[in-house]
Amino acid sequence: MYRMKMGMWLWSQVSQSSQPTALLKLIRIPWNIFCRAVLNSGCLLYRDHLFLPTPAFFSYRSQAELNRMGTNSLTPVLILDGGLGTSLEDKYGVKFDETTPLWSSHLLVDNSETLRACQRDFGNVPVDILLTATYQVSVEAFARTKTPDHPQGFNRYEILPFLDLAVSIAEEVKAPKARVALSLGPYGACMVPSQEYSGKYDAEHSSMDQLLAWHYDRLQLFDQIDHLGSRISYIAFETVPRLDEIKATRKLFARAPSDVSSILNGDIAFWISCVFPGESYTLPDGSVVDQVVDALLNKDYSDIIPWGIGINCTKVTKLPGLVEAFGAAVSKMASAGRLETRPSLVLYPDGTNGEVYDTTTKTWHAPANLQTPTSPWERQLADVVALARNQHCWRSVVVGGCCKATHDDISKLRATIHDDDDAHN
């Protein structure tokens, strides 16, 4: 127990440092002793400022080894932020309509102080990971954004300052030890009306190759940001509704030589999260979880494997079944020798009590047969986190909220998980 607690303390100090080896020298702990202590604790071993595991610990273990580890080796949990666009609407009175195709990113153009205040709400929780206000960013969305200074919209060469501002705001308002994740929505999030819940794309973006070209072109915008690799710790490909778009995202990391793109060379950890709308347990295109997990982790699409895989913008009540299916699919791939390291699980469901979003009217409404939940949102989600940790197939669990999840919701979630851990210990 003493070794475990020592390892957890070392992990908490060193993992949050931008210069871990220098910190270890300062407190006079040899690197090999630190590694041994961290491994004894069952926690993550970090390299530089990224959450990267040691192959020795995160290679798949036999069930007997997992049993010997015992229940004290809790899978680490990182707290993510909540719904930015809906928080801007509900707390700050921001209105989004067809004149604001950039959605929350529109505030980078004309109201950065309100955006800063809203993101600071999440930074003050504090969250461990803060997403940038870039989910709807695309060349097309900026071209449709009209302002008095740009009555014809913005061309691609005028976009860079706003992207840099998005990263700067996240850096400024996050907690000192928190990390920044670059938020990137699917192609459907940039359509009018948005189609990330349906996956019904136009003919020009209906194949894997077409989607690959679109995503690559958008990433080139972000590749121009100065020192991006040292300013963000993650790239979040979010709300992906189609199997071919998952594969296209994976193939991004096989397309460009490392000297062409600082984003695509594999040095920045990334996750891909998918959306499971409605009552079914499939993607909008009908793909089942086994197909989804295979597309997310199969090395046929790229040798660079996502740091994390997961689910977002989905009802919290659906997560238990989805997490069971995700865990089973990952364990199946591991048993077949098709995985070298464990992925992290990323979960950020909608913060609603069953209300659904109408992409045409841009309003939330409750279905006629909606039942009142028996426990609050944060309790439901904390129970899903406990379920995932008991699967013993995830290197860590990242958990937060999507649409309608407020900073108060995330604060309650953090406290609930913290209380659960205290009770466990």
C-alpha cells in the first residue's frame, strides 16, 4: 500500500510537469526509481508533457496478472470540460442561427471576451483537459461568416489569427496543470444544417477518400499555428457519425511524411469519439460497435494508433451498454494479438435528461415518452466510469460532458468521482 501511494503521489507531481526529468532531479529521485514506483501504483507513466504509457506496463496482461494487481490499481481518470456552445447560449445569452455557421467559434471573430469567460468557467472547475473553441472551424464555415469588416466572408488566408486565438484562450483560462485539446468536429458539423447526428453528407463528401481530403485540408489550417505541438497535448476528432470518416481520420496519420505536418507525425496524442444518437446502439450509418472499434484501432489504416477512443454527444443512459460493447471489442482485439497498447476511453455524453436537439430549428425538446431519471446526471456518469475501470482494458478514462453539460455539472461529476475513489481507498 505504501508503494502504491508513493507511486500515485509521484505520478501526480511528475505527470503534470512540462519537464518531468528535471523535476525528478530537483527532488533527487532517480528515473528508474520513479518508473518502478509508478508501475507499482498502477498509474500512467508520462513522457514529456504527453500522457504516453510504457509498453512494459500497458502491454496486455493475462487475467491472472490482472487478478494479482487487485482492485486497488484504479484506472486513472481525467476530467474533461462540458458543452461550450450550449453554455454560451444558456448562461451568456449568445444566439446562434444561420448567420453564425461557426457556432461557438464565431465568438473568436466578434466576442472573444465572452468566449474567454465561458471557457474560464470550465477552467475553474478545474478540469484536467480543456477543449479549444474550434469544433466547427472549416474553410467553408469561415467563408459563410459575414461581418461588417468582411461582408463577403473570410478567405482561408485570413483564418489563422482566429485559430491561434482559440488556442491562446484555452491556454490562458485552464488550470495551471491542465492540458489543452484541439477540438475538431466531423464534416457534418460544418454543413448547413449540421449533419453530425445523421451522417447524411453531400455527394462531394460521401467516400473515405473525399473525407480524407477534406480533413487533411482543414488540418493544414491548424498546422500554421506557431509552436502548436508544444501548446496542445491532444487532438480531439469528435462526434464522428460514419465508419468511412473514422477510417479517413485514421488515414490522415498515414498520409503525410512527419516532416510535412507537426500534427500528423504522431507526437501529439489524439482521440476519436463517435456519436450514437437515437435509441439504437449503432452509428447513424448503421455500423455496429465491433466495426467501429476495429476501424478505430486496426493498424491496416495507419500504424499510428489513437491514444483514445470513445463516445460523445450521446445520451448518458446509453453509455452502460455502449461501454460494455466497446470494452468487449477491445478485449477481443487484444486476445487476438491485434493490439500492442491499451487505448484510453473517452466519454462525454450530453448533459441532458433525455432532451434531443433539432438541427433544423436549433432547439432542444423533450420526447413525449420521456421518463424522469432516478439519479442525477453526474451519478449516472460516475457509475459508467466505475464500469469502465472494472473492465481492465483501458489505460485511462477521460470523462466530461457534451451539449447542455454546464461547468456546474462537470464540477459535480469531478466531486462524485473523487468521493467514489475515497470510498474505494
